[in-house]
Amino acid sequence: KECLDTGWVSSSGKFVDLFEKKIANYTGAKFAVACSNATSALFISLMIIGVKRDEEVIVPTLTFIAPVNTIKYLGAEPIFMDADEFCNIDVNKTVEFIESETEFKNNNSYNKKTGKVIRAILPVHVFGNAVDLERLQNVCAERNIVIVEDASESLGTVYSKGKLKGKHTGLIGHMGCISFNGNKILTSGGGGMIISNDQESSEKAAYLTKQAKDDPVNFIHNEIGYNLRLSNIHAALGLAQMENIEEALMKKKKINRFYKKNLTNGLTLMDFPSYAENNNWLSVLRVEEKIYGESSSSLIGRLRNESIEVRPIWKLNHLQKPYLKNQTYKIEKAEELVSNAVCLPSSISLISEQMEKVIKVING
């Protein structure tokens, strides 16, 4: 309301700066740069770390397509990796790929199959589950492969064990990107944020997302910039939401515990990694058809017929039409996960009666 009253609702105004500071303080980042959405945040981050045309970026096949598309925006190509039991990129297979399928020379990692430079890896903290980045971090540092994290769904997820203990997702790699889309724990209706501890990269991101203005009075632009800055009104909404972030995280945990407690035989909720305190962003049901007596796709249809909004996990990206020719590496687990999973209603606006209805329909 204060933002509306000032009349500063576009890309200028104090609330963008305040929102950046709030997110930086909450995550423990030294710097935060607000963007129009998380996709633009990823695009700018990959550009800043030097991803160029005809280079390659390692990415999971099991994720929303946005991070994969940002690689193509820059003329680079994705290499698709398998998933682990938490729907995250399989770190063991990824390390195996880097060690056995790439050659390190001239301070770059080259793909033996394509001869192209692998510039970066883009791990996604799927459903709020923290990727086990400790081992991957060491290998990537040795091979000069830059880590950019897609932390779109993981605001509030913090590592609780090992060398990464106490660190928020998005701050392990060079840059991390958070989403404030309408379905996230904290929403501003849209919007994203780059978080980083690197001052130079953060300043460059702020510069590029504001049309690369070198002189805003005389409109001097020495580089090609982009109109990717978050609006003041979106930032004001985000700030208001931040006042309730702990309450939202508690509600997410309550929803997950309710589902877990009330499921019948043949149904389990997907576990969270033990090495992190999870934000419980999405509760994912695993269906063991032989015991439950019904497939996940049949259950999805039955729930939707009862006006309960559920969905499967995304179609794997290496099977999407634009990416059929891209390289893959030992993709097995991801296919299994997609075949038997159901994404359950997990909004913080859910009331007890709605959750009880979901369980009643599921348990038959």
C-alpha cells in the first residue's frame, strides 16, 4: 500500500533495494540482485560466468525446463544428467562423467565426445531438496567448471551437516537464483533474485539487468543491457511476504507431516536429504503400484476428477522435442521417479478440511 501511495511502482523505488537487503540478510548472502523472474536471473548468471555459444553446461534432466532453456538462450548446449532419490542431479554420476568423459587442458574441461568446453554446471534444488554439493564443489573447482545454482524452490533450505553446514542453498556455487513465482513459499506475484558472495559478479548483474546504464542522465550505454529488473510493486509484495516467512515454512512442514502420517499401504512421501534442513516446499507421493493396487497416473486422474489439483513430475527434459539430440549420461533413476510420483497439493493456503479430502480420496 505504501508503494502504491508513492506512485513509484515500476523499476525505480526504494522497495527493490529493501527487498534485496532482506533476502541477502535472510540467506546470509553478501549481495542480492532482484530480477524480473528466476529465469532471467539464471540467464544473467550464466552470461556473467562466461557461458558462450558452442560451449556446454551440465544440467539435470529432471527439472522444470526453465534452467535448460537459459543455456540455449546463450547458444550453449545442455548435457543431461540422471536424478538421485531426492529428484536432484545425481552427484555420483555427474562426478563420474566429469572424471571419465572429459579432458582437462588449457585450464578448461573438454567433453571427449563433442570436443566442446564444459563451462558450467547448473544443479537444481528440486522441490526444495538441497543438492549434495560438497563433493561436486571439489571436482568442479579442480576442473574449472563453474557452479550456478537454481535455488528457485529452496528458499529456507539450509545445509545442516558437513563442510556446508549453516549455508543456505544458492550460496555454494558462484551464483544462486531464487524464484518468487506465485507457487513459491515467498511470492511477489513474479520475480527472482540472484544471491552471491562475489561483489564483481553481483555488480555486473545489477548493471546488466538495468539496461547497462553508464550515465542514466545522458543515456550512455557502453554494453548491451537488458530490461530484467524487478519492479518496485513486486518488491513491495515480496517484502510484505517476508514478514511471514517463518510462518509459511512451519505451515509447509505441517502439511508434509499430515500427509506422511495418514497414508495407506503402498504409498510413501519422498524423503528429504538428511544433510539439510528442508523447506518442505512440495510434498511428493511415491506410489508402489503392486501394493497400492493403482498406478500413479490413474491416481492423478481420480484426484483431478474430485477437483483436487495434482500433477506428475515434469516430463524429463532430454525427452523434450528441442533437446532430443543433446547428450545424456546414464539416465535411469529419473525415469523411475517420473513413472510413480504424484505432486500433492502443498500450498500454505490449504486448510485442514482440504488436506483431509486429499487423504480420503487417496486412501479410497
